[in-house]
Amino acid sequence: MGGTVVWDHKTRTTQIKLGTKNISAQIGSDVYSINDKLVFNSNVPKLLKGETVVPVSVINEILGAYVNWTTIDKTLTANVSLSKKQ
């Protein structure tokens, strides 16, 4: 998707910069920060084998992405508009 991700081990927080969006997500927290606005979502980020995993539903809601899952070839596609209009 072309963004940058920074992991803060001490706070267990991921900082994501994607286009004009700045997103902060803390492991186990239902509060996300999007461009300094707090957004609540019951689907929390988790650590899985040392990797931060953010549920697809959160990506859909927070980034306004169109998310599609193809069962035949098990492919997830997420399309996000990163224009400054959002």
C-alpha cells in the first residue's frame, strides 16, 4: 500500500503513515487514533508470531477501503483512496 510503519515495543503501538492518514494502533486496545481523532472499534490489533495484525474490518472502516475476499484462490484485495479529499 506504500505507507510506512513504525513499531514502539515499549508501548506496543504501531504508527502507520499512509498518504495523508496517520494511524496509531495499540495491541489489545479498541481505540485507534486517525489523524489525531480517536476512533473506537471492538476488533483489536493483536500480535501473531511477532507480527502486528489489524483486522480487515478495521482497515475497511478506518481507511474507507473496499475489501474483497476471493475464496477460490484465497486472495484478499484492499483498495484505498489516499487522496487529500478524505
